[in-house]
Amino acid sequence: MRRTAFAALCLAAAATAGLTGCADKKPEGPFAGLSGSEIAERAMKATTGAPSLRMKGDVQDDDTGGTIQIDMALDKKGQCAGTISMGGTGKAELIKTSDTLYMKYDEEFLRAQGEGDSKEETDAVVSFMAGKWTKTAATGKDAEDMAGFCDLDTVLAGTDEGSTDAKRGAATKVGGVPAIVLHEKDGKENYTAYVATEGKPYLLKVTSDSKKDPVAITFTDFGKPVPVDAPKGKVIDLDKLGD
């Protein structure tokens, strides 16, 4: 089945669609004379070309079938900073520099991740780690999954290569930024994208009504530095445990 550019972006982000099948209107404005697909292609090129951005919203967790809430700034240097919550159960903060991954978990998050372990084991982990910053080498085995997610090129890989049959929708605003709505259908799934009409045509938001991979993600802070200052105070060095 043809994989649309919007669908590819949603899946790459691993994060309520509007109407579909509408006419491809071409009103006057910043994209006057351009079709929905032409606008989508410009948006994909601008977004994947950004050196950094911030992603915020909900994505599907393929492993658990649940939802992951993310609020993450990341760049093409492999750096990131933000928070992750699994199904709204607790929160983990993270900062990844070029060589170190810092993580801090709250008690609720740790207890949810310890499901299946004994109460004694979970209590011990909570007592040791809850509310405390930890660190590990970014190249270490335990940091591999997160390291891949933190690289913007990896997250958006291939999203500017798919074809698109996007249709133009109405003018709107996303977070106060003027935008145009684009609608697209991929099989039975509907995708809606919001593209900035001022400045570069960045994607500001992408949503889908997919039951298997529902996504609702906003994109902001294009080109802004990722705040990757190391945590202050005591940090638990996980790589030295057991030495």
C-alpha cells in the first residue's frame, strides 16, 4: 500500500483527523497557486531541513500497545532534552549530550516499569533512583534505544521521500501561528497536517485517526538550541555500579 508522506512522518515520530476527500482549493495567500501536495512537499523539505525542533504530543507504543506522551527538543547532533510518560503513568526526564545520557524518573514511573517484579525489588529501585539524576555513556548498550530517538535525522528519516495526495483545507492557527490545513487519506486512515504560512513552511502539527497508530504531534522551536546542560548536584553514575 502507498505510504503517504504524512503517514511516514507520524510513524517516524512513533505520535483526530479532519475531513478528507475535500476539493483541492487554491485560494489566494502565501501558497497561492500551489496544490495541497506541493505545499506538503515544501513543508516536508523545510521540516526535515531544520537543524533542531521540539516535538510534543502522543504516540503509540508498539511494544505495549499503550500511549507514550513526549515533550522533547532534539537536533541533528544527536542531542535531546525533555520528558517522557508511559500511558500517563509517571514521568521521566532526560538530557542527552554528545557523549552522556542523563535520566531522572519519578516514583510512579519506576513502579509502572517494575510491573512483574517483586515488591521488594521495586521498592529498592524506587528508593535508589526516584527523583535522582542518573547518567550513563551515550554509546552504551542501555542507551542505544534512546540515543536513536534523540537524533533528529533518525527520527525524520525518509519522511521527505514519500508521495502525497494532500488536499488544501482552511486557514487556521496553531499555537498562535498562522497555518493552512492539509488533509490526506492513506487506506482507511485519515491524516491532517498544519503548515505554517509565515516564514518557512514548517509542519506545525500532524494528527491521524489510525486505530493502530494514533498520533497527535506538534512541532515548535525550529532551529533553537537544545538545552543540554548537565544536571547540577549529585548524579548517580550507572556505569560505575558494581565496579
